[in-house]
Amino acid sequence: MLKKAQTAYFATLVLCQASNLISCKTRTLSVFQHGFRNRYVNFAIPISIALLILLVFIPGLNTVIGTSPPPGLFWLIPLPFMFFIIFFNESLKFGKRKFFKNNDYDAELLHDMHTV
């Protein structure tokens, strides 16, 4: 049971970091405004999820790493945390865009983003 719990924690960590990476790509632009233009990030997220799946389900690797495939419902544990991370960061970005429009540094970043 301990290995299953550790694996669920590891999966939560990997998936929440992926959602953090998606939501923190820019300081002020929303994910929906910026999109998925960074091909390295678009490549890195599926690779990290694939590594997670390999480390959990391949018999030789999960013995060395000490993981054990958890039951199906354990894979749902990260979902609320992932949505919270994205929602929280999007709320902060919305506040920055709405209330701090005169910030020169962020305006310069926005200008640089649109010229790329």
C-alpha cells in the first residue's frame, strides 16, 4: 500500500508541475491569449507524462524505482490541484492586466511577446 501511495504522490507531483508550467509561461497573458507557441514546452509535457507512465507500469523500472501501479481512482487525485493551479495563476494574471496597466516592465514584456 505504501508504494501505491508514493506512486500517487509522484504522479500528483508530475502532473501538477505540468499544469504549473502551462499556467506560468507568461507573467500577464492568459494561457488562452498566449496559446501553446513554445514547441519545447509542448514537447516536454507529453515526455514527462510518458516517463511517469513508464516508471509506474514497466515491471523492471518500477521495481528499481520502488513504484507500484495505483488503483484507477488514485489517478484522479491530481485533477483538483491541477485545476486550482491554473485557476489561481489565471486569476493573478487577470488582476495584473486589469489593475496594473501602467507597469512599464510588464508593458515591455507584453510588447516583446507580440513582436515575436
